[in-house]
Amino acid sequence: MKQSHHIAVLAGDGIGPEVMRAAEAVLAATARRIGTGFALEWLPAGAQHYQDTGEALPDATLRACESADAILFGAMGLPHVRGADGTEIIPQIDLRMAFDLYAGVRPIRTFPGLPTPLAHPQAQQIDMVLVRENTEGLFYARGRGDVRGDEEVFDTMRITRTGTARICEFAFRLAERRAAQRGSAGRVTNVDKANVFASMAFFRKVFEEVAARHPAVGADSAYVDAMALNLVLKPWTYDVLVTENMFGDILSDLIAALVGGMGMAPSGDIGDKVGLFQPAHGTAPDIAGQGRANPIAMLLSAAMMLDWLAGRGGDARLSDGAALIERAVEQVFATGQVRPMEFGGSDGTAAITRAVVAAIDR
């Protein structure tokens, strides 16, 4: 078994470097407990790097990511830094395409000790994962828009059998693992707009074909507008959601709000060979450098990375490390040791990081 794991670190812009340093401290504490190491290689990329050098994602960075065991990503993009077509500089999408990171995995859950914006008592039982198809859908149009003078622009949605089948298979396998861990039946809910678009009717058709191969997992479908409503009214009833790219982009922010905001929302962009893990939040330039950022989404993303590495290499120490980080986060909130500022508390990046490290060390 490896004694050290090579992690490519792309800290990025805004609060990205701040929350990444928190992850570095937590991974160091975890390594001490589980008896394995993490060699973090910090690499340049992002909007600020683009502004300074003309490159958002240098070839050397891309090669280092390819050779690493996993990629740990902070946040990238700055509103005032844009390309010639007027869109923001966002290398994370380039990485998804370069490494075919087709599964965008967005887990969210409530934590005892932290309030939720929903008054219903069952809101404390939210525990779901949104699985977003990352390489097709409406995002396929990025860089391919048909701009016709100054009058109209066409962005084309692309849905393929291959892309849809593999993301649905991913979602059903995830539901099976969650069911085994929790001792309860799993369920996958497909989110589409099959009543309007032929592309979405095709997405549902392929989903139903994949569902038939997983009879032990419940399966249903919902239109995206109805799903937006139900995720506010009864989010605790859902297990795994699978969506097209743009729908997943929007709904993943909605479900993050249900548990307190983007600072609590980890994510992974996962392919067959490469895994990239990042907080779902943006760069938050308005608070960058102030020490106010909640690092929990970054820390839970690091835990997701360890769990993924464990699955690839069969090293149980890494899954133990992932569980250690998650338990430490649970403990500091359940005991009231810290409360992030977006929950009405006064604890910033450093205080939250210290508390989690101390819980791991104990």
C-alpha cells in the first residue's frame, strides 16, 4: 500500500487558497492518525493566473493533474476577469472535459447543532446526493455557441445514449452503496423536462432502461420545475437525484441552501480514471482575505477524495480517514464548539479549522 498519496492542488482564486490551507491542515492531522501521508503539489491555474499570464490552465498543471492520484480544487473565477466571448474564466470545466469527469457528485446533509432554513422538524433528516451529468447537456454548448450578428445566439443541448447511460449507472450504483450502508432501500429520482424537449424524453427513456437493470433500487422521475418545488417542501424524502448538466448546476445550489448554504456543500467531479474534489461554492471575492470563509465544504470534499481513493486502491486507512474527518465535523457542530458566520456565529476559517483538527487529534 502507498505510504504517500500525490495530490494535485489547484487552490485558485478568491477564498480558494484560504479554504485549501484549511484542507491541508486537516489532511495532515488525518495522516497522523491513519498512518499514511499526502504529498500536496500546489499548482497554478485560475482567473488571476489568466490575468497575470494569459493562461488559465497551463499545460504543466494539466500534466501534473493527470499524473496525480487525485485532484483537490479550491475555487476559480473572478467576475471581472472574462474571455473574449464575455464568459468568465472557469478552468474547472476545462478539467472536466480534459479528463472526462462525467459524474458531478453533490452530497448534502444536515448536521445536529446547526439550524436549517426550513421549519419542518423532518428538515433535520436531509441526506441526499445529486448526481449531475457533467460533460453533455446544455453545457456542451460552451465554446460552441452560434452567434448570429447582434441579433440572436443559439446554444445547443446534447444528450447521448452513452453519456446518459453511464451517469444513470453511476447514480444507481451509488444508491446501492448508500442502501447497504444505511440498511434501507435506495431510490434514484430522475429529474428532466421530458414533457417539452425531445432530448429530455430521450434522457428519461435511457434512465428507465438503466433502472430495469437495478430492480432492488426504487426509481421514479420528476419534471425539474416540480422538483424545485418539492426540494423546498419535502427534501428529506429524496435519496439520489440524477440530472442533466444545467438542471444539476441549478438544483445543486438549491439543495445546498437547505442545509445552510454553499459553505456546507462538498462535491466531486469523477470519471473512470480521474477524480477531482472541490467545495461547491465560488470564489467569494467580497470576503477573500478576511478569514470569514466557512471551510467545511472544502474539508468534506477532502473526505470525499479519501473515500474515492480508498475505493480505487483498496486501502482501508483512507476510508477510515474520510470517516474521521466527517465525525470531527459532526462533533464540532453537535457540541457547539464553533458556528460559522452564515449561521449567525462568529467563527471564521481559522477557528473552524482548529476545532476540526483538534477533534481529529482526539
